[in-house]
Amino acid sequence: MPLSSSQSRLTSAFFAVIVATSLVGCSAIATVKPSDSSASSSAPDCPGADVPLSEVTAAGPPTSLIGESTACLPTRAVEPIAKHPAPALPVTVTDNDGNSVTVTDVDRIIAIDRSGTLAATVFALGLGDRVVARDNSTEFPGTADLPLVTQNGHELAAEAVLSLTPTLILTDRTVGSRDVLTQLREAGIPIVVITAQRSIGDNEILIDQVATALGVPEVGQKLNARLAADTATTIADIAALAPTAVADRPRILFLYMRGAASIYYIFGAESGADSLIDSLGGIDVASEIGWQGMKPLTAEALVATAPDLLLVMTTGLESVGGVDGLLESIPAIAATPAGQNRRIVNMADDQVLAFGPRTPEVLDALARAIYAPGADGASHD
């Protein structure tokens, strides 16, 4: 059975940028500090997160808020759509690379990518008990005791994988080199390459591909139905929280940074960030000025976009010394509304652009940090 293939997008280039470079709530008048570094490795305290998003009240017009905040998930648990489904095997699939792969055994699965999305998808399909290893980004409950088969964030250790005798590897090529994957394939391990595209629109494709490879396509359909319904509900709740008038919506810029390497990238159209910002009721200012994919940050771009809010990864913000360090290292940011109001929202690297089964929870957390920081589930000091 062939797998669906997504339209060519630039989200996979986002992961290439990461590989190459690794190579808080507030009120309308109060400034607060970002949460501590634990946000990137374990779920921080999220006060008020037990309040449904539909009952959250905005702290004020989003362009009037002052101070940085952290979007946090109260739990990273992945809820399975089914318990221990029985895979129908063998199954032959055409993977995202065009390879024909026959899967006969899914008792020992390794699912690896830069965001932990593939492993989360396996768990959401109810086959988490068959996962025998993890990558650096897979940190949700049920995975802590799994052996780590990646190092330095993106390097896959062939020897570690072989020692675990996996019967199937799922990957999107954002972890491990082509040579390592070839070595593992030559060792007789079936490897199915899944789409690397990450956006709300690509969730169905990703889940279909994983479920088909695991021999549980019907479970995948159920998971997609649940995810679509939950995502639609969350987006509707966000729409009720966000300003109605387009002119009042927050102008948001997604900024990727790695301070040690002096790397600063703006994410624009077809990067995944645009899908995220649109769903949050914001205006993706990079797309607005015609930026596509990922491009190096420039002072001219900051002036042209004039963002009200910067959306960043937690580790990236830490790498430049927090908000103070960011404003010092990029003076042009201080001239933007976001810089003047210190409106920087950060979220854990393995969550903010991961999409997949946890999309509704990620959108929920970001909406709270953007519209109701400091009171309704946005972590802060």
C-alpha cells in the first residue's frame, strides 16, 4: 500500500538549519521574567492551565501587553487513541523517499526525528509499549527509561541502534546521516522514511504514513479524526480569545536563534511557523512582506515587519542570555514594538513546531502565553 506524499514545502529546511547550527507571563502593565531553563526538558509549572481555554479571559489588547512569557504544557503525556491495537502484517509501503519497504514485525520500534513527533505519533496510536529507544527530543512520560540512540542532538549512533535489534525504524531523515541509515538498512533493518513536513495541514499525512507502516491504518484514521476535531475546537477557542478586527491582531515574527554560533533566522511562509501563527489568530509578518522559508535576520526585515511579538524557542532564548541578551545582541529588535514592550514568547524546542498528536495542546499553551499571560497557564517567575 503506497503512502501519501506531501506537497513540497520548506519545513524540512528548518530542520536542516537546526542540524547545521547545532552542528513568563505578564499583565498589561507588569513586566515579568521568562521561566527557567527547565522548560526545555521537563514540563514547567503552568498556573491556571486547568481552566479550559474557552473560559480564559484576555489580559487586554495583545498589543498593549508588556513582558515576556513562556508557553508551557501542563503535561507532556501522549493519550493513545487505542490500547494495544493488533497490527495487520506484513505490509508493504512506498515511503517518503520512494522506497518500497516490507514491514513484517513491529515488536521493537525505533522512531526518531528532531522534534520527537514520530515517537509521539507511535504512542498516540497505542503502540508505545513497542518503542525500544528514543532520540534527544522524545521526553514525554513513558519514554524516560528508554535508551538514547542520538548524541549532540542529531547524530544517530549506529552501534547503539544495532545493539537493540529493532524490527522497524521510522525516521524523517532529520536525525542521522544518510550513511548511518544505509548501514542500518544493509544490516537488515526495515527503515521507513516519513514526511519531514511539519504544519497543521501535514498532520493527517504524517499520521497516515506512520499508521500504515505499523499495520494499523484504521487506528490512524481514528487518531486523525480525534486530532482534527480537537484542533478545530482549540482554534475556535483561540478565535474567541483573539481580537476580531484584523488591525488589532498581534503581529508575530518567529525567530530562530543560536547565540553561540551567532545564528539568527526569520521563519516565513511554508516554514511551519506561518501555519502556527495563523492558527493563533496572529499576523505572520514575515509572510506579509513576502519572506518564504527561512532567511537570515536583518535589521531591514525587523523594520519592515515591525512585530508586536517575537515567538522563539526556549533554548534559543537561553543561548543569547534571555530577553536582555537578545535586545543587546540585536539592537534593531529594541526599536520594534516587540522589543520596546519585551513581548517575547518562548516555548520548548521540541514542542513549538513539532505539530503531530500534541498540536491542540501546543496551540492552547501558546494562546494563553500570547493573550492571557501570567494568569491562565503561561509559566512565569
